Amino acid sequence: MFIKGRSKIGYFVVFISKCMQLADFLTPVPESVFGNMPDSSPKTMINVADVFVKHMPELEGVHLAIVGVQEDRMADSHQGAAMSPDAIRKYFYHLVQPKFEVKLVDLGNIIAGSTVNDTFFALSEVVSYLLDKKIIPIILGGTQDLAYAQYTAYQGRRPNLQLAACDSRFDLKQYEANPFASNYLYKIIAHQPNYLFNIVHLANQNYFIEQESFDAFERMNFDSHRLGSIKGKTAVTEPLLRNADMFVFSMNSIRASDCPASIESNPNGLFGEEACQIMRYAGMGNELTSVGIFDMNALKDMDGRSAKLVSQMIWYFIEGFYHRRNDYPLPESNDYMIYRMALKNNHYEIVFYKHVLSDRWWMEVPYPKERSNQSGSFMVPCSYEDFAAAQNDEIPDRWMKAYQKLL
């Protein structure tokens, strides 16, 4: 097969007859990252993670892998984002591991290729490799445009992929003049073959988004949740993230006072602790197999404030991962309370499942009769508020959107 290897001038195509090697795409973490690190406890992350400094780590038994991407050429304002992975590492490795035995490796950095497409290719190949190994990549650095490469790694793997994103804006327009403009969602939606089932977009600020993009989101029955709907109540994001296969977190969604190094600094946005809570919920999602944290410009940081925040977000994601609960409703399980709600003013019956230990809710959405090739139902994570709506003879919005997507 053909893959791209590395040379001093970028990536070149080579032919090999064996499986891809990660070292074809990755460079070690510079030792200077750890140069001023004080003596630390055996429980700090530097003594827990296996970091690619001189030798590529073994992947047997590993659960999570940090991958840096040193790419910031999509726009002039992005320059400095390539320095972010190493800036974040300086603080992450000071942190004490969660109370669980963490199986984490740091695979170093993907350096910028001869072209931006080369970098995209390299990231997609690395993520694809890790997905095959059932290792969750934690992608750092660069800008949200790299989420498209994260998405293409799933081709042939997930027929109905669910994507979650947290950002201050979204843009569904095509830019012919600049194919690397920050409209990665457009490229994902337009990608062929199409294996996208749903997008959940969190913390958008409506004054940044053109009505045409909102209308397109609505027509495709995607889920958009503005900043005000989750501000101060991040628990509402847990069911939204529970079924996500991949998560894209833009530091532009965090207010500038907490993240001065975001590429698009805004006075409004999430607090740092809210970002950490959202990352923890993402880590808890049983289906999530990759996460990317983008849009931090290390050149704009103040006292390491932004890099420290990202390092803590990674910590919370890892803690969430080790709190995963295998509580998906199964027919043979006795761990659920089942509620059947017959709505008076229509022909629907909505079946709710509540896990007796985790208190997490699901609802059953039947495949429409129009889909004669499908039978049974589709399970949608939900909350008590959806159950309460059905009690009031209302069809929950989450149920209706899922039903429309199944048509």
C-alpha cells in the first residue's frame, strides 16, 4: 500500500508491503519540554505516561494516546497554533493522575507536511491506525480545520457516525477561493462516501452565525445548542455527548478571560470549569473513540493560562474515560426501569429506559414504516426532562429529530 513517510523537506510517498508504522508520521517530543520540570511524585503524569522522546512507545494494553499536530498554515491568524502541543505538555505532565491506573502514551508530533493536504493525510492515517488498535487519540494543536482529517479516519468504520463539536460558531458555506477556511463542517457534510448520521453542536453564539447556516442545520435535523442553553448547566450536555463517536473542541468557545490564547478571542463563552466538565462528559461516552482540542495559539498565551486550561481539560477527559459505564439498554438486562408513554393526541408510544444505578435515561425511537429494510428501534440518550415532556403529552424534540433522521 502507499503511505507517506517523512523527510527533511516534508512527506514523500513510499511503497511498503507491511502495516503502517507510526514513526513514518511522528517526531519525538522535544526534551526541552521537560527541561525545567521539577522532581515530581511517581503519580504525576510524566511518570505515568510513556512519552515518545527517544523510542516509540509500545501500544499493547494502551487506552489513550496524545498526538500533537504542528500545523497552522490555513490562515495568517493561525500562526502560533503549531506550537500549542508542546506548550500544553509542559503543564499536563505536572498533573497528578486520576485515582485509576492510566494507560496513556504520548506519540509526539505530526510535523507540517510539504502542503496542508500532506498534514491532513498524516493525521488521518495516524488516527485510523489508533482506531484499529482501539486506542483513543487525543489530538492537540493546530486549528479546527484538522477535524476533517479526524473525520476521514472513520471511513469504512462507522456507517452512521455521530459527531459532537463545541465552538462559538459554525459555517456551512463552501469557500472556493480558500479550501482550508474554517468550515470543516461543510467539508464533512459534503464528504463522499457519506457516513455521517448526526452533528451535535454546543455553545454556539448566534451573532456569529448566518441564518443560512442555521436553516441548513435545521433542514438536516442536526442539533444546535446555543451558549445560553448550557451556560451554568453543563449537565445538559451529558446525554448530548453520550452517543458521539468523535468530539471536536474549539478553544474559541471559551471566554477570553479564561483562555486568552484562543484564535478568536471573545468576551463571552464558557468558563474554564465548564469546559472541563464538558470534556469529562465526553470522556464518559461509551461510543467516543477520538477527541481533538484545537484553536489555541501559543504565541498569544498569558502566563501559560490557556495551556494550563487545556492540560486540565485533557485530565478531565481521561478521568471521564475511566468512569465509563456500560449501561446501554440491553433486552436481557434487569437493570432498567421501563416507562411506556402513550401520547393522547397522536399515534406514538414512547418507551423510556432508566438505569437503576447510573440514573441515566434513554428513549426508544422506532424505525419509520417507510424504511422497510429496517425493523426494531433506535436508542437515543435523553434526560429526565424528555420524560417529563412526554408526561405532559409532548413529543420531546430529541425524539422527533432522531425520528426525522431515520426517515
